Amino acid sequence: MHQSAVREIDYDNPPFPLTAIDREILATKDEDYHRVTWDELRQITANNTLEQLKRLPSDLRRYLAWCYDIKNRYGSITTFVIQERLHWTPEPAPAGSGPVFAHHSDVPFADRRDYAVLPNDWPYGFEPGIKHLLVWSKTPIAVDDQLGDVTPESRRLIEEFVERHFIRALGEGGRDRVLWFKNWVKLQSVRGVDHVHVLVRYPPDDLLKEWTERDDI
């Protein structure tokens, strides 16, 4: 999905709104960028200060160019993800609503056929050794009406899923090697398809393969 050559983007007319931090990063060189450490990730996810997660400057430039091209070709990033990454078929839905998918359970992550685990093609600027995965859910994940953050019940369901799907597989010490978060609605670049970010420190290749096997299509 990454571009071999970076398209010049008009930052006054970007494919998605740029924050002041985004513009500061775009003016930074990769060698001057501070990569987020695992300990810092612990604090960010614990405090829910997700706006601190940013991409490497060169990756952010490529991501902007990629978003521009994808929106021109598919109309939206969401459409691209559904068609080309998830290969899911949305159900008919009322005009103006987000995509709706048939699912086997109304409880998120209760049925293996209702979710998919994929690598994040555009991860944030982490220190080496951290694998960034996305868990996409056909079943809606309830959020609050303010920031669009997960409800207490949704948080419990996600934590139970992360425990049984990722942490247990890593064995002893696994709990110290897995973090998760769900972006508030206003921070999401792919809106309308519920997904959770899972960060794993030094995961074995065989587990990555097992985690990303598809039972949903």
C-alpha cells in the first residue's frame, strides 16, 4: 500500500484535517523525531492521551499522499479498507449512516467469524520491536456520545478479548508485552468500521501468522 514516490501535497488543502502537531511533524526530519518507547506507550494508553500518537515524518508525508490517491480512486479510505483489505460486503443501510455488516454475535469479538486481525499498514512512530495490529469488527462496538470513546462495557469486552487472543498466546510475561486502545471517533482516519489497535512487543512470527488468519470471509 505504500507509495514508491511521494506525491507533493498542498498542506493548505490536505486529504484530512491536519493538527498543529501534524504540521510540526511534517517540518521535522526523521532523524530528529522521537520514536515512542514502550514505557511511553504504557502511559499514553493508560491516560487515554491518544492524540500523542503520531507517525514518523516521512511516513506521515507518504500517508497523506496515499490518502489523496485512495480518496480519488475509491471515494474514501473506508471504502478502500472494506473492499481491498477486509473483503467484506456491507448490508443495505439508511442513507447517511455508516457501513453495516451481517454478524453472528451481537457481542463484539465473541465469534471468530465476526472480526479480522490485520497488520496496520501505516503504524505510528514507535521504537523498533513493536508490532501494530488492527482488529476489525463486523459487530458494532458501543461508544459514548461525547468523545466517541468506548463505554465501560465495551472496554471490558475488549480487555477480555485481548487477554484470550493475544496475552495468553505469549505465555509467561505476555501481559507486559501487549497494549491496546481504540481511537476516539474524532481521531479515526477510517470511520464507520469499528476497529481496535493492539500493540505487541517482539511477537514471534508464528503467532503473528496465527493471529492474522482469516475466519471472517
